Amino acid sequence: MSTEKIKYTAKIYALQNAVMFDGKANPKSVIGKVIGVLRKDGFSPKEIIPIVNSVVADVNKMPLDQQVADLEKLAPEILIKEKKVRDFSLPDLPDAEKGKVVTRFPPEPNGYLHIGHAKASIVDYEYAKIYDGKFILRFDDTNPENAQTEFYDVQKEDLQWLGISWDEEYCTSNNLQKHYKLAEQLIQQGDAYICNCTSDVIKEGRFHGKECKCRVCSSGEHLDSWHEMISSSKDGCVLRLKGDMTCDNTAMRDPTLFRVIEKTHPLQGDKYGVWPTYDFAGAIEDSISGVTHPFRTKEYELRDECYFYILDKLKLRKPILMEFARLNIDGMPVSKRKIKPLIDNGSVTGYDDIRLPTLRGLKKRGILPEAIRQFVFSQGISKVESTVTFGLVESANRKLVDSVTRRYFFVKNPVKLIVVNAPCIKKTINLHPINRDLGSRTIKTGNTFFVQQEDIDKLDIGDIFRLKDLFNVKITGKGKEVKAEYAGDELIARSAKIQWTTDDYIDMNVFVPHLLFKNENFNPDSLEKISGFAEKAVTDIKADELVQFERFGFVRLETQKGKITGFFAHK
Ligand SMILES: [Zn+2]
């Protein structure tokens, strides 16, 4: 018996070590691990070492995929941890030197972070870590119409929940004086000009590749107009880059660099009325803050030319721009334009609604940050745009939670079951079939139970089924209530095993999310409410615990006003 335990433990750690190091386990590391684990059980190194050596030798003879398969069977939670290391296959960054890589995540503080932000921030953060570099959190808050005080903190909380930390944090709006100086330099050099054409005229000119009348004035005149624009903050003119109005890349047709926005800024108040556009602010900030490898999504590709042109003209250092495809999840749009109206009209409860791919929505339905991380890595950083199903996030989450989540009984559409001669017992049932650390609960049973109507519908009078983990019963009558009799304890092959509650139950609702959008339209059936009875033991859960309701799915439980509500994560 004791040798078996050593062998079993040795096998797990030998497989783990082998999977980590390309199929070859190092006996010394495995011995160390096994001694550490088994010491408390009174095993001596003298007993352990020869067994580990022989197990390691056997494991090292196996091909790697067999090792992975065996580890998955023996200890799936360990395999997932190892995979995290193994799947770390982010491609090398071009011209990257250890210790010198600087990345940044630049959210606009205008809303809750969603899964697309998660991808960007995780990639930026991980690259900085891989290269022992620096990771900057920069709030790109140069549009006072969008920036909102509350979201600076909200976004930081969302990132912290994801497990992301940063070495430096700042707000672009604090650098506005620097931006003004650089704008002035561009004007003096004749590389930017004040344009007071209407937006329609500007649009027309861009469309037809025609320069406007403002472009020809001297740089001195433009400088005067610039100073006037800043001091008066009067709308009616913009600062434009002198690009090339006939360029095939329309982004180069004299893009706007600064415009007047007459709105109080959450941090700067009314100090400034002239604000840089993303084209200008993004390029300047990446350069002056020392970012070496800024990532952006592919839709900015056409603007790259402008990015480098501005830096060129200002003789500023040019980072290596990196691009990846945007993350699209089928039926779960991330754009505020689509989500906000649904919140405003009450179709969606808020930004933490479980149908949304916001980090708060995902958290609420019990998706772990680690699952999001693994999902992001599984998608890689290719430039090829694709739409994936949310099932990928669910499957990453399921692998993480399955072996560590307590299991309970929940009966939807309950129907009363009377078992006439049922023994009255106190039955202790484990909360997980394998993981004993998750404990057990003791249920006192009499002759009244509740089971699911759907299960009963599939059975006939005379059929025997098993109340899961309890005993067998034989149906004797079906009607408003189901009548049955006790039919022994022994497991019967192929008989249905059905979850149940006693008459000491908790009445609760579980909300199940479905696709929020179908064919680009809001799906009015996207939130399903399932009512049912849960066994009393769920009242012992920790706040916000994810549990598995057997034969139903993973559900995050939340206590609101003394009542337990469930949010469905996945099957
Ligand atoms: Zn003009």
C-alpha cells in the first residue's frame, strides 16, 4: 500500500517534469518534489529514492504526447499549470533586447474593459515580462468628451483582476504642454497648418485629393492662428498635418492633429480647449515615453504611415509598431455603440451583465482570469481577423475549474417524489468525486424528494432509477406527484442516476446567458431564467463561489439580499 502511494506520487511529478522539459524528467528534481510531498506522511528518503528512480526511467521511455495524456488523466490541474509554461509561444519581438523592451497599454478611460482590451493588455504585459522590460499603463485621455473620472479607477481594477500589474502609470492629458510645443515646432517647420474650412469642405478636399486655401499661408501666419486657437479655444479651426493630398493612403491627406473641444476634462478641468487627435498623441507618447514595441490592432494599419511621418518630422525616436487582429467573438459585440443603447433601454442590466464580454460580465458568470489568459494565448497575435465562439473561453475555464469546484444538486422544474418505504438516513456525500479536499455534506433524508420533471418524463412505471449517491427507487405511479418505492442500495448498471433534493431545499433562480446578438440584431431571448430547488448545503458556500450543479453546469452563486442567485458559466 505504502509503495503504491510513492509510485503514484512519483508518477505524477515525473510526468510533470518530463512534460516541462521536452519529455525527459530529471530524477533529482522529481525526488526532491516527492520527498517534499510525502514527508508529512512519514515516508523516508530511503524508501522514496529507488522507487522514484525507477518510475522516472519508465516515464522517460514514453513519447511526449503519451506523457501529456497520462498526466491529464492522473492530475489534470497540474497539466494545465504546465501547459501555461509550454504554450508560452508568443513569437520573438523584432530587435528586442533583454532588459530594454518597453511596452504600454493605452486605454481611453471611457468605459469598462472588455475581452479585446484583455488581449491587448495581456500581450503587452507578457512581452515586458518575457524580456525583463518595462510595462506602462497610459490613459489616453485626450478627448474630454469621452474621458470620465470614474473609469480611470474602474479600468485599473479590471486590469488588477486580470492579474496584470504595471511598472509605470500616467495620463496623456498631463503632457499636453509638451504636445503643444511639438505642434508649434511642426508649424514653424511648415509641416502643419491651421485650417478653418468647414468639416464638409475638408471632407470634400480629402475625397478629391485637393488642397484647401489655408495651406498656402506662411508659417508665421499659421503660428499666430495657432496661438489664437489655443488662447480663445474657439471652435472653427483645426491644426492639420501637411501630408500629401494626393496620396493613395487617404490617412496621409492632411490628417487633423489638434481640434477644439469645449468640454471640461475630468483631470485638467477647463485648462485646455485644444486637444490632440489619436494620430498625434499616440505617436508622440509612444516615442517620448520610451516604448520600444507598441501594439495596436490591425484597423490602424493605414495610419502607420502618418505615425512615422509625424515622428520623422519632429526627429523623434521611432518605435517598432506591432499589429495584431482584433478579437471578435460571435454574438458578443464589444462596441459601446452597440451595448450602450441596450443598457439605456434596459435590455441589458449593466456593463457587468453576464451576456457581455466585459471583464466584469465574465467575472460575474465565473470565468477565471487565467481562462481569459489561456484563451488569449490560444488566439496568438496573428494579423488575420477571425471570429471565434465563446465556447473557447468556456472550455479553457472548464479545464481550470472542473477538479477544484464543489458539486451540488440543483433540480430544475422540480416534481415531488414520494418513496413509500424509504429508509430515513443521514447520508454523507463527497462534494467532488475525486478531489477529497473539497469536503462533503451530510443530508438527512426521509421519504419526500424532488427530482426534475424532464427526468421523470423519460421513465415509465416499473422503471428503477437511482437517486444519485443515495439508493435506488422504483416508480409505482406518475401524476402530479411521483410515487415510488425503495429498491435497494446496490448500483445497477445502466439505470439512470438522477440528482435530487429533500424537502429541505433552497428555492432559487439561475440566469443562463445566450448569444446577445443574432445576425447583427439583439436577441430578445438572450437571457433565460431557470427556477428550481437547490439542496440546502449551498447556503454554506463562500461569497461569489463557482460551483458545479451536477447534470446542469457550472454556476456562480451570489447572495443578494439574503437570497441566493445563480449565474450560469457553462456546461
Ligand atoms: Zn482649410
